[in-house]
Amino acid sequence: MRRSILARLLLPSTLACALVPALANARPTDSMLALDNVHIVEAEHNRVTAPSCVRVQGDRITGITPAGDAACRRGARTVDLQGRYLMPGLIDMHAHLTLGPLEIKRERGQAVMQALPDDDIAEHNARRLVAFGVTTVRNPGGDLEAASRYKARLAAGELVGPEAFNAGPVINNADLAGLSTAAHSAEAMEQVVRAQVEAGADWIKLYTGLSPELLQAGIDAAHGHGRLAVAHLESIAWTDALAMGLDGIVHLMPLSPDLLTAEQRAAWQATARGGTYSFFEWWEHFDPDGPQADRVVAAYEQHRPVFDATLVAFHAAFVQDQDNPYKDDARRYAHPRLLAHWNEWFTFAIGWEAGDFERARAVWPKVQRMAVRLHATDARMTLGTDMSNPWIAPGISLHRELQLLSEAGVPTAQLLLAATRNAADALGASERLGRVAPGFNADLLVLDANPLDDIRHTRGIHAVVLDGALLTTDALNRLKGE
């Protein structure tokens, strides 16, 4: 359980002065809060409740009764929400919370890449995530010591931020300081996985450079240590990886030659340039309604992987040659070091020319169609943004992911479940996160309009309840840096 964020609020002085009044009466451990006259969004039933009163004590919901109920309000700080809408806090399943910029340094005459953690970036991201209603994240790859420092500061009340579930450095065929650890044999894989688990890893993240044999070794090692294995895959087909027992997949970029017909594969490989050009070149040959796509859908139905599409990360690259909302978001909310890095050189579209962007945008309907087909399965669909990668700003990017999937045709209720209940289930925290119910964490989002009517209403945030603390507009704006 996280301690009160008032315990040691060591934020920058101007922010601390602004937040303390907003939190002072809401967050002592024996505090009671009554959120009265509010409709609870029940996405699983595609409806909202009659006006209700939600009672919070400490960091837990303790009761839900009809609006105006005297017992709900008794002894509590009562806030009349005037018919607004209440839902669980959002969960970003792909947020590299502590990741610093990808940099190149000279070492013994050779260029070496690194992506070292940055505690200042972590704190910056954490505040803005909360400001946009994100109360929990999965960090799917990063430095575990930095993750531990973040958890300790959060528990001590030294910063405002979401709860984090962490994977260690991704396990790949090469080292990259701060982000990737190499494993070249099954024995090495077991050692790396064991070390990560001992260092506090909640998940094991496997990466694109692994052979099928090493991917299998990573899955087996993760399971042997009681952890789930998630992977970013390209050459290995998703269908094959799921048959190996893989628990989760990230990014709607299959990119495997084995998911193309022989004719499609030959046509793709005849002109393929590799690298991020594959983000659109592969899709030019893949049919999201063809038999190979049917194989993927069937595998999702059978194995029910945890999946986050991160459409926002790829769409931001596809429109990078134009002025676009992603750049506006990044200028307002991304950490200055990351923003400078993206402006200077690092993007997913390095080397792309005008014709490449046109080709990328032309395949976008195929990506959308595959997203709809996967979200229609019984897989454990969640939402993620790939935060801290190019043009992905903390917090607001999750709302853009919701909108992209909605525009693709995924039903609104399914999206809300993916961002809350499904994600909590995938994290193994379904007994306390992702629902508005007695006994659950008081991590909540108060909206001005019903999100079931329009997914864009998730952006109309009236207040956030974080660990039982009510954060209203002024506090949220200061967390955004506004």
C-alpha cells in the first residue's frame, strides 16, 4: 500500500504549495471522502448507474449507495459531483516511465548506444500521467534500480505518480545500457531472468533479436520463476510464439515473413529495406482479412494473450512529416530532454522521404482493420502508448490511443474495459484495481460527460482520485506544468 503523498511532499516548491491545499483534507490515513451525485460507468454492461454516492476511506472504496444517502455522507468530506461520471483510473500498459533518451557515445573508438534511466524524467512523466487520469502503468522494459527508486519515493510520499508494475531491461541478442541485456544461450537466459526476478521484476520482456530457441528458453525461465513473459516480435510469427506459451505481445506490428503467403513474402523481400521501413512495407503485402490474418485471430482466441497495440506510437511516425497533434502534445507535456532528442535526430521515421510517409499512411486502414479483428477476440486486450518513445507525451497519449482505436471501429465499451478492468486482470491485480466497487483502490476518474457516448469524453476530466486523494482542476493543471 502506498503511503500518503502528504507524508513527505518533496515536490518543487511552487507545485508543493499548490497541491497541499488541494490534498490537505482528503488524504490523511483516516480521512473519509463522499463522492455524491455521480453516475458510475459500467463498461462491462455498456451503461451507467443511477446517481450514486461513493464513500472512500483512506485509499479504498468502502461503500456505494444511492445519491444523497446519509450514511455515505456521514463524517466525510462530501463533494457533490452534480451528475458527472465516475470510472476507474486509466492503466497504460506500455509506459517506459524512467527511460531517458537513446544516445550514442564513443567508447574505445567505437560508437556505443545507451538509454540510461533519468529520475527527473520519471518524476515529470509521473505527474503528467496522473493529471490525465492514468493511475497505474506497466513499464515494459527499463532499469530495475530506477524503478525501485521510483517505488520508494512514491511510497514515501515524495512524489505524485501512478503505481508501476515493472519489467527489467528487455532480453535480446545484444546489450544496450539501460534498456537491453543479451542472452546467447538457454543457460544465460535462465541467469538473466533469475537476476531480474531477484531485482524485483514483475514481468519478463523478450525482444525481436532472439532466436526461436532462445524465445522458448525465455518463456520457460519466466514461468519457472513465477513471472509472465511478454515479447516484441518481428521475425518470429505471433502464432508460433503463442504456441510456445508466450503470455503477452506488444505493438500491432507483426512483421514476420511467416505471416505472409509465399507470393506475398517473395514480393516483400524483393524490395524490403529493413528497419522501420517495414512498418509500412510489410503491411503493403499483408491482407488483414486473408487466411494468414485468420491464423493470428485464431491464435488470439485460443491462447488469449495480453496485448497492447500502441497504435499511437506508429501513427505519430506515419504523420511526422506534417504538423500534427502529437508534436503539439510533446511540446506541451514531454520532458525537455526527450523533446530535444526527438527534434534533433531520434524518431521511428529516420531516413524516410516524402513518398515513404505517403505509403505509410496508405496502409493505415489495414492496421486499423487488424486492430478491430483482434479486439473482437477473447484475448486480454489492454491499452498502451510506448511512452518515452518519439512524440509520445505522458498521459495525453493514452487518450489519443483510445481515439485511434475508436476511429478504427473498436466499440467504446471494449476500449474502456481494455483501459481498466482488462489491464488490472493482466497485471494480476484484479482484486483491487480496475473497478469501482467496495474494497477496491480509490484510483478514480471523474468526467464531465459520459465516455460511453463518445470516447473523446475521457479527456474532459473534472477530477482525479489518486490513492484516495481528490485532485481537482487547479491541482491537475499544475501537475501538467500549466
